[in-house]
Amino acid sequence: MVLGIALVATIIASVVDFPAADAPEPTPQKTVNSAGRPDLPTVVETATVREQYVTQAGDLFAPHSWQPPPPPPPKPAAPKAPPLPFLYLGKVLEGGEILVFLGQGTRTHLLRRGDVLAEYKVDEITPTEITFVYLPLNQKQHLTFGSAN
């Protein structure tokens, strides 16, 4: 009777695959090839182990150089107002205020302080200089025209 129970238990154990609670890690198994030399051990590799080593190793074949890195590209220059398109033609004193005659191409303009011509505002007029403000960039430009006479 004991032998019959042992036989039935053996058959059941061979048919049903029970997971082992404390399954040991796979160990390398050495095999011998037909030439009689041992082959490399075969190890069952899991995906998580492979991913762990890949992340630690990084890119093994990335190009490396001992040269210092190239300097960063220069920053683009700040926008600058274009050169003044005016030519000084003369000035006149009217009621204590200086008025100037400016040429622009074939046109002649009579300007006083505060006037706006194209994209330029006349900021200040002195006996030897006119100060313009280029309105799109709010930059001052000077047109010097000589003596105070």
C-alpha cells in the first residue's frame, strides 16, 4: 500500500510542474564539444540583468577625442541702426530756435527739435550737431556739421 501511494505521488510530481520556492540562480554549465575542448559556459540571461549592464556601460563605441571642445559660436550682434540717410545743407536761427536744412536724396527738409522724418526723430539741435533717435531701436545717432557760425 505504501508503495502504491509512493508510485502515484511520483507520477503526479513528474506530470505537474510545481514552481520551486527557493529556486537557485542558474549556474554556468560546462559542456564539451566534439573536439574534446570545453565550450564556454552557457548562462540563462534575463532581460533585466542585460538592461542593468547596458545602462552602466553606456555607449562603448562612441567617438572620443582628447582635443578640447570647439569654442561656442559667437553670439549674434545686437541690432544696430543704419547710417543716417541725411546730408547737412545749412541752418537758420528763427526766434531763438535753430532750424536745419537736411538733404535726403533729391528732397530737402527743414527740421526743428521734435520733428519726425521717416524713422528718425530730431532729439536735439546744437550749433554744431544734430542728435537723432532711430525710433525702431530707440538708438541715438549724431550728425556733426562743423562750426557754430
